[in-house]
Amino acid sequence: MNRKIGFIGCGNMGSSMVGGLINSRSFMPEDIFVSTRTENSAINIKNKFNINTSTNNKDVVRNSNIIILSIKPYMFEEVINEIKNDLTEDKLIISVAAGITIRKLEELISNKHKIIRSMPNTPALVGKAMSAICPNKNVTKEDMEFCEKIFKSFGECVDIAEKDFHAFIALCGSSPAYVFMFIEAMADGAVKLGIPRDKAYKMAAQSVLGSAKMVLDTERHPGELKDAVCSPAGTTIDAVIELEKLGFRSSIIQAIDKCAEKSKNM
């Protein structure tokens, strides 16, 4: 079946997802529908992606098999009430919003609909997202495969239990901020040693990118890869020891734990 994908809302995350779908060449622009709050936004998105755009949420729902709710959590009740009569049970509904549980979605829509809760992170902007998805009991294997195809068009995707979303938010949803801080701190250290700032940022970011790729491509334990860089009596082991003295790993673990706790209490 030639499925048509509808986005209700198209901010930074929605726009990144649409871009991923287009760039993957797995989806045709004419099969993607987007609704935005303003006519100006609709025109800009249409000009950028050459897809179907509208300011009418109902039009998008009627023309789509898959509905992606890419709106702020506070808008859910209002938007769902608006489109509810057009959300037939054969449509697959995918939520992209922090804190909106499957149970809440079933209360707003119904427990007979096919609903998937998802959480991408901001590297979706460059096609390198890490996303989590979790289906309700009505979602079929075919639905899940298609959902994965959508999210893998702009990164990687894992199917996790809903109870693990708090940990996922701490590990992946918020972690780009930790990594950006790490890159900034590395660059500051390089600037202190005389390297121009623009070059320092590029060098630090590329080193982080390359290191991450080594973990993914080699599938070796990060500790093993770290040991391979630490030559006996070399420069790296002195830096590692200093980081350990300052609680480097402990501070990251505590930050992730704090983030997950905040997510649970929101």
C-alpha cells in the first residue's frame, strides 16, 4: 500500500523529519502532507520541500494514512478535539512529544486506535537522530516496520518499553547538550594553548564525531578503545587520570540520573 504521511505541526523537529523523509528518497513529496498554524509557514515549507501544505489540520488527516503529531504537549487536547472525528481506526497515529504517554493519547483519542509514542533528538536536524518508539497493543508488525522506516530516514531508531522513556530522554534526548558542553570545553582548552577558536571548535567536533563512529563501526567496548589511545607513560593517560580525579564519569552519570528524575516528575 502506498501510504501517505501527514504532519500536524512542522516546527524544528517536524521540519527535520520531513527533510529526512525527502532526502532518503524512500518517500515521494506528493505523499507528504503538512499543516501549520499560519499561511506564511505553509508557503515556506511548500517552497522548501515541494510537499502538500495547508493550515487545515482536518485536510491533512483526511488525506493521510499515518498522522504524525509534531506539536507542543499543551496543544494536544485542542488539536485532537479538532481532528478526532477524522481519526478513523485504520490510521496510524505517531506522537512526537515529551511527557505525553500512550495512556494519555488513548484517553484523548480512544484505546482502539493504533498509537505509537516516539522521541527523536535534535541531531535529526542533520540526519543523525537517535529516536525511541513504543507502540500500543493495536499497532501491527507492518505498522512498526513502516514507523521504523520513517525514523531511520533521519537517523537510528530503537523500540523500547514505555517505562524506559525517562532513561532515554536522559541518555539521548538531553545528551546533545552535554556533548555540546564537552566540545565547547575542549575548544576552550585548545584556545588556552594558542589554537584559534574557529579551528578549535572544528577540531574538537570532528574528534568527537570520529570517536563516536569508532564505537558504532568497530562495536568494541568504549573502555577498550580508550585503553588503545592510552600509551604507557604517555600524554593521554595523564589526561585521563586528571579527568578521573575531577569526577568526570561520575558527574555524567549523576547528570543523567538527575535528568531522568526530572522527566519522571514532569
